Amino acid sequence: MEHLLALEFAGTIRHDGHGGVADDLTTPQELSVWVAERCEPTVADGFTADRAALDEVLALRAAVRALFARAVRPAPPSPADAHRLLPDAEALARINRAAARHPVADLLDWPADGDPSARPLGADADPLVRLTAALARATVDFLTGPHREQLRACTAPRCVRYFVKGHGRQEYCKPSCSNRARVARHYERTRSAAGAVGADWNDEQVATDPTRS
């Protein structure tokens, strides 16, 4: 679904599998590949990233993630960038500026041998303008639609993803995160129990050994 493009865009910052954070968009080539794989042909065709394009897209991503952080409040945001989130007003301004640079209208397309669909019609624009506008509109659609209330920041150890809660009992973005959180809880309980036993043993030693009192 196109509106979930915003979630995928935000998710290009992710856990690297080794306790750190990975960024899938660190080079112009990575951005070009991501756009070709994730975006509609009307957006992706003709787009090849350079350093300036990458910087502009990353600035837009910072706005998307700031607004996602706002959407999950009062729960904590993703720890990947919780310490450097854009102010809400600046994030909104970035999204709205990008969306306004390439306005589109949906036209009805209904071939004789197929089903009807909406086809976007917009003025000719630079491929980068088309891309950032599409990402901004996807963000607007996501945050004004029903998925916003189900948006969560995964709280599993080391995870930094945002995800859409699929059912009432879902707490983590994927099963591996659920397993990792369960292991962490078990470890914490075990450590707490061991600490309590150690404290009791020390108390007993103090009570029975005058030299330790």
C-alpha cells in the first residue's frame, strides 16, 4: 500500500544486528536502488541520486521520523534518534513544503479489459521533486489515516524500528524482537533473584559473625 511507503522510508534506519544502528541510505547509489525497489514507476522513472539528492531525502526522512515520534507519544520514540529529533513545527514545514512542490490530481483510468484505478497526473517536475513530494504525500496519508493510532516504536532490546500494530496483543515489530525481549526479561529476573539471594546471605553472615558487624 502506497501510504505505507512512509513507514518503509522511516525504516531505512534500523537495528544492524550487532547492537548498533544501520542506515540503508548512506550513499547516492543506495538511495537510487531503494527508490527503484520501493517507489511507483511514476516516481522512480528517471531518478538517479547524487549527493545533493541524498542530502535532501535524508532531511525529509528526519522530518518523517520526528512526526512518527510525535505520533507515538506519550510512549517513547525510537532510540535511534530520540536525542536529535526535529521540533514538531520544523518537521511539519518540511513535509508540507515537499508535498506542495509537485501537486498532483488523481484521474480515473479504466481500460476496456481491466479494472478501474486512479492514475496520478501532475505537472512535469524534476525527478527529485517528484520523489520528495511522493514521500511527503505518503507521510501525510499515513499520519491522517487509521494506521497512525496503531504506530509503535519497538521496545525490544536494541531495536529501533517503528511498526504498525497488527493485533491487540502485539508488542514488538517482529517475532525475533519478541524472543529477544523475553530472553532479556528472563535474564533480568534471574539476576534480580541472584542479587536477592546474595543480599540475604550477607545479612546472615553479618548476624552470625560479630567481626562483620
